[in-house]
Amino acid sequence: MERVLWLLERYPVRGLGLHDVRHVATMLENGVSRIYTYNTRHFSHIAEIEALTPPEPASVESQPEEEPEGGGKGNGQPFP
């Protein structure tokens, strides 16, 4: 909570911007300084982190189709 208050003093926000500040506070508390987001403008003013746009996902047509083990019928075993 202290990190959130520190960020709010440094970067005043209103409305939904508070959620972005909470994300940044959590990131900083855990040593994370980079976020991949399609909303980089929400984070671009915060000097302590780097906001990057994720790469476009490959199209379905360009990905090789893989058959699951056991021909897609499962192996009868529960998930680990």
C-alpha cells in the first residue's frame, strides 16, 4: 500500500487510472520493470517502468497443426 501511495503522490490519477497505479506498485514490489500491454499510453508517463506493445500473434494458418498425444483422446490420467 505504501508503494501505491508513493506512486499516487508522484503521478496523480483519477478514475480507472488507479488500477494502473496498483499494477505498477505490484510490479515494482516484485522487481518487475517491464509490462507488455496494448494500452502503453496508460503507463508511458511512469518513469520507473517500461511499457511495451506485445508482438502480433502469429496467424492460425502459419502455425503447424500439432496432434495431441494419444490422438487427441487423452491418456486417462488426471492433470499433474
